[in-house]
Amino acid sequence: MQCQTVITEDLLQALNNGEFQPYIQPVVRTPDMVVSGGELLVRRLTPTGEVIPPTRFIEQVESAGLLSIITQKILYQTVSGITARTLVLPQDFRLAVNVTPALLEDRDFTRMCLWLSSARQIHLVLELTERLPFYMAKKMSLIMKDLSQAGVEFALDDFGTGCSVLSYLKDFPVSYIKIDRNFIQDILHDEVSRHIVESMVILAEKINIQTVAEGVETQGQMNCLRGLGVNYLQGFYLGKPLSLDTFLNQYL
Ligand code: G
Ligand code: MN
């Protein structure tokens, strides 16, 4: 195992060399199947041409205290790319960004989100993800309120698994739930998964929030989810994560 200092050195050098790059996966709106936004995902591009997914470095980035700075960097790069491409974004274009509770409490990051929402008119959706249970502290509630007032929306990521539980719908000002890919994968051959997704859609309608299915990999899954009335679809069948330039060329 490498020691933290060596890992931090390596990450700082990668940051300096511009190895962390924004990738965007399209999000498609139902029923008209228009690309109405995208999820920002970071990739590390090494000098040898390797493309490393975040699962392999995000924990190290967090331990090194670099999550805020890296997220800010790729978010700024993305928003600059989008606004350089088009002065007027499609009206409901949403840019989703993954955030942890710790990132939400980082003042530099939240200031940047407030600024992007007001000055650049970008509709941000912050997707709450966490590996450990968390609760709504007073401080976090105030931060979320400020962000909401500026037009920032919130989603619960990986909903229905791990730490993304029903009670968060009560505690957080949520506009979207992202139904975990675990349920989507099995939706065609497992009745229980289908009933769970169906119930999530009904619940979301009752409490006036939108549903996003993640990890859609086949046409059959897509048709089933459209039939169930899921509002947005995301996954390899609809579109893989693309480099920022490719996404801009293809969709904006
Ligand atoms: O949980 P979250 O939505 O943040 O996960 C995004 C990750 O899921 C990305 O790393 C992306 O590459 C991966 N991903 C996106 N679409 C699919 C898919 O259809 N199938 C699988 N297995 N992974 C996907
Ligand atoms: Mn996400």
C-alpha cells in the first residue's frame, strides 16, 4: 500500500498536468427522448493514454482533500465549454454534478455553484452520493436552502441502495431520485425489481419529484421504463460518457 504523502504528491502532479478531465453522459427526457442534459463525470487521462474511471481514484482524492478543487476545476471547464459553444442553452438543459455531504459544506464549492447559477444561467443538479449514512445537519440545511433559492436542484443518487434511503426524501429538498442501476439491470426478468421501480415512480409523482433511471443498457429496459412513466433515462444504451468536446459537438 502506498503512503498518503506519495498518493497526494501523485494526485497533485496529475492535477497540475491537467490529467483530470470532464466527461459527460447524456440524460434523455421521456417521452420525447430528447437529450435534456448530462451528468458530469471526472476521468483521469494519463500521459500514456490510459483513461482511468473515478472508481479507481475518487477515494484517494477525498482522503487527500482534493475533491473540492478537482470538482471545481472540471465544473468550470465544462461550463466555460458550454457557454463558449452556445449563448442560449436549451431551456431545460440540466448539468448534474456528483457531490458528497462534505463537498456541500465546502464554501468555495458552494460559492462557485451560486455564481454559476446566477452569472452563467446554468441549471445545476447536485447529486448527493455517500458511502456512509449521513443526516441533515442544521448547517447543511441552510446551505441547501441558499442553493435552492439560486435555482440549484438536488437529486438523490443510487436511490434505493446503500445509504440512499427513503427518509432522505423527508430531510432534503429533493427534486429528483436516480433509481439505482441495480433495479434497472433486472427489470425485465425480475418481478420484484419491476415492482420496486413502479412504486418509486408512483411515490415520486405523489410527492412531486422527478425520476431518473440510471444504467439503462438495452432497448428492452428502455421500453419498460418508458412504459412505467420514468421521467429521464441514462445509461450506455442512450449514450456513453463522452469527453466534453465530443459531448458539445454531438448535443449542443
Ligand atoms: O452513480 P452514478 O450515476 O454517479 O454513476 C455514474 C457511473 O456509472 C459512471 O462512472 C458511468 O461510467 C457508469 N455508467 C453509466 N451508464 C452505465 C450503464 O449503462 N451501465 C453501467 N454498468 N455503468 C454505467
Ligand atoms: Mn451520479
